[in-house]
Amino acid sequence: MPLDHRTTPLGLAAVLALTLTVGCGGSPKPQAAVAEAAPVTEEIDRGASFYESEIGGMNEAGVEDTFQALARPIGRCFEQASARVEQIGGSFTVSFRVDRKGHTRWAYLKTSTIGDRATEACILDLVRSRPWPKPLSGEGLAEKTIDIEPSTAPHVLDQKRVRGVARLAKTRTAACRRGVRGTFLTTAYLEPDGRVRTAGVATPDEKTESVADCIASEVQKLRFGGTGKLSKVTFEI
């Protein structure tokens, strides 16, 4: 499956160098008959003169090269999913944080219309396990958006047609969300009779990634109106 890569701006370096100088001035005193002792200058420790932010920059070309190397493995994630949904495809944006050694600290899907949680987990596992370019300073943040074209385009439902089920989904997933605020973007593939074949979820931030499996599981228990054909729908919870 072809992958269309679009890179969003990466984390910018924020480094502040601070130099402190202290000077004294004034008119020279008249010479006294007796030489005075030279004044003692006390050295004051002003602290560090270099401050580094928590988030530093990342080499954009290096990040892009790493994603190019991930193209084939990501493609295999979708190939495996095609056994469940032949029309699998969609767009997703992965956001992640890299520590000073180039290891992924966390990763989550900021947006996703894949509609299959197993595929989303497969992609996140690849991002988490891949070594990344070391940030220029501090730790680094990066995002990447990728489009996957399906082999056959599914019938797409307007979310206005599923408002009632979307409200029910919000109620059914309340225990999963545990009071967390924010919007969970949910995509599902529907059987011709309205049953959910697979579902996927994009979370508001990295802290809520842990509840995505629970939400997807609850969405799969829902029943939508039948269309007589395999359909795809995206809605917010």
C-alpha cells in the first residue's frame, strides 16, 4: 500500500545563554601621603551561565529517514489487517517524545481514521521500538502524518446519521475514560446489518492512550443502522 508522508514541524530548540558582568567606575582618589591597601574584590557566584530547556530540537531529516525505514513495516501492519477488513485504510498522525538517547518516551495517535485498533497498536509499537536521532538538546517532540489508501474504498457514512449511537457510545465508554476530559476520535467499520466489525481510537494526549483499547472494545459492542453494505464511519466521543 502506498504511503504518503507529510511531516509537521518538530520541537524547536529553546536554549538561553545568560552572561552576567559586574563593573565598578568613578573618579580616581587623590594620592595620599601613605599608600592605601588595594581593595579586596569578593567573587560572587552567580550560578550557571547556561540554561537548557526540557524540550530541544530534533534533526528533521533524520526523523524523516527513520520514517522512510518504517514504511515497509507499517505497510505490513495494514496487510495483516486486510484479513479482517479488506478495505482497510485511512489517515493517522502519530505524536511522540524522544529522550536524550534517542529512545521513545511515549507515543500516541493524535488523529486516526484507520478504524482498527490492532493496526493502530501495531504502528505505535513500531514507533516505540525504533531508535530515533538524538535531540539537539533536552528531549525532543515529533509528529508525523501518513495516509494509507485502501485497495477498495468503503461506503462512508456521515457522522450526522449516527448521532444517537455516538451519544450511546459516550455513555458506554464513561468507565473507560475515568472522567478524563477531551475528545476521542473513533472510527469503525460496520457490517451490512450495522454490527461493528472493527474499531479504532485516537486519544487527546499521551496520558489517555492507555484507555484506547477499552474504548475500542466498547464501541465494537454497539449496533448501528444497517446499510446493506460494508460501511465506515468516524465520530467523536
